[in-house]
Amino acid sequence: MGTVVTIEVVRPDAGTAIERALDWFRHVEATCSRFDPQSELFQLTARIGEAVPVSTMLFEAIRFAVHVADATAGAFDPTIGSVMQQRGFNREHRSGTEPPRIKTDDTPAYRDVVVDDERRTVMLRRPLLLDLGAVAKGLAVDLAARELQPLEDFAIDAGGDLYLGGLNRERAPWAVGIRHPQHAGGMIASVSLSNRAICTSGDYERGDHILDPREARRARLQAGERRARLPRAPEREARRRQPGIGKTGSVASVSVIAASAMLADALSTAAFVLGPEAGLRLLEAMTVDGLIVGRDLTVATTPGWPRE
Amino acid sequence: MVVEAGKIVEARVERCLTRYSCNWVTPIPPRILAKQGTTYDYVSGATESSDAFQDAVAEALSQAKP
């Protein structure tokens, strides 16, 4: 996953639990990587128009991703992969190798991913490159957390995506700093957490790697032969009237606290895309707590965000 | 990475061979220095891409062990 995973268990008799927890990261990576031609996800994208039976892990990851795409009206969209490939995010972070390019349709469209709950199959109605990046890492954190649950007090850190179980070595809730998006080494906020995941999305680490799927669609429509005009949804109209509000560029980072890292990761990505106001509305509607830092460093939180 | 008396005293990038702009990794060294005095158990931030740098840090720290 191109990131460093740290697991800390407070009690001394962790046994092989940490190794088993780390195995989940390897397993999720091997299943959900869009960079690895051997991965189940990669192989799925080669079978278009076919209902493909997939493993429970891949099925749950895709079902979750499509569900979040639905709930966020496409602000989070797992079919963004083709756009990311075009923009050069096609390097496998671990080995530095580039996978063979898949010829895909350009337009992100999670609606063309058909998930069959009964048969446990996934069908791509047209060539699409699924990117489960925002989901897979969270899923791995959650599976690792489940593995460590019997040990009660533990922390999992997957490149800043965290799950904090129980209490720290001082028998207090874990103290978590939220990185300042502009000051290296500085924190913009802190929270105390127990049995919660926290994930942060921002564009200060890997560069501009969070793409607004809706923006990509608009850009393509403008550039393409068919100069179709998109109907203006009320929200889009509102964003047009309020420059700076609701644009991806107005958010520096979004942190989300949830019971699951998979949910926290996906929703922080979606809220980042939606912008401060719509982002906070989404987080409240999904009954998670979030903190959004604007590019002007204004900080906005959901009402339930824990105060220090 | 320079480690003296169990403390990280210097961190810098000697060579940058990343596909993306090297500006992206320049904030990392000061962060390494700052983090050793932190009052937090953990830090939540956007995904770190700094594999090479992490490796360099790990390498230096392993060599620094008595």
C-alpha cells in the first residue's frame, strides 16, 4: 500500500497476534491492488460485461465503495482509477514498477459497477479501472483491529490512518495529533480516542492525488467532441454562486473519526472533494465526526467532534 | 540521518530520485526532527509517500543501535 504500518500492543504477551494483524495488510494488498496484475481486482477489470464471482474480501470492499459513491452522489467514486492512471498515479508504490496499462473508458461511473448481493458477483458494464485505495487501507486496518481486539489496548498506524484500541501505556485514551496541513511537524488539533478509527485526507503528502470525480467528468465533457452540458444540480448551482465554497481547492485536509477505518477513510476522501460545507453535512448525515481544515486554515468541525 | 546520543540531530535528503517533484519530500526531514519530542501517541495525516525516506530513517536508526 506504499505506506509504513506500525502496530503497538500495550500488554507484553501479544504472541503472534501482531504478525497475524500484519498479514491482513498483505492479504488486502494482494487482493485489492490495482497496480498488481496478479491481484483479484486487476483480474476483475479484465472481464467486462460478465458477472464475476469474487472473494468475500473483494466483494465487501467493492460493495462498500459503491455504497459510499451512492451516498455521496459520486463525490467518492471507486471508478476514478482510469483518471488517476492518466494523470500518472500508476506507480506501484512499493516496487516502483508500472503495471501494464489497461485500456479503459474515460468517464468515472460507479453506476456501471453492478454488485449482486445474492450471487456475490461483481460486473463491470464497461471498461472501468476500479481504485479501492481509499477503502482497502481502511479495510486492512479494520481487519487488523479485529485480530487484535482480544488484546484490548493497541494502536494501528497505517501511514496516518489510525485505529486506537482501549488505552495507552499511561492507562489513558490515546492522544492523537492531527497534522497541520502547512507546517511540517506541527499539529493543528488533537483528540483523545479509544476504540475508534481516525483517518485524514489531504493533498499535502502525495500531491494532488484526490481527484474530484465530478470535476473529471466535467473536464472531459468540455474537452470532448460531444459538448454536452450537464444539467445543473441544485448543489452545483449553489457552489457556482459561492466561489471558494464547495470547491475541492478550498480544503487543505479532512479528518474523520468513526468506528471503522474503512468508513473514516472513504468519508474523509468524499468530504475533501465536497468542500467544507457540503463535507460537514455529509459527515453529520453519516453520523461520524469530522474536522475540516480550509486552505485559509479555518477549522470547522461536526457538533460531536470531541473537545480537548 | 545523524543520530547522536540516542537523539536524531539531523535529517536531510541527499538525493531525490522520485518521479514526482522533490518539493514534496522536503517537508519530511524537519518533521522527523520535530516528532521525537512529541506529546502525542500517534499522528493522523494524509497518506505518506515517503517510502525511500522511511527506509533511510530505519536504516540509520538500526545502525545507531548500540
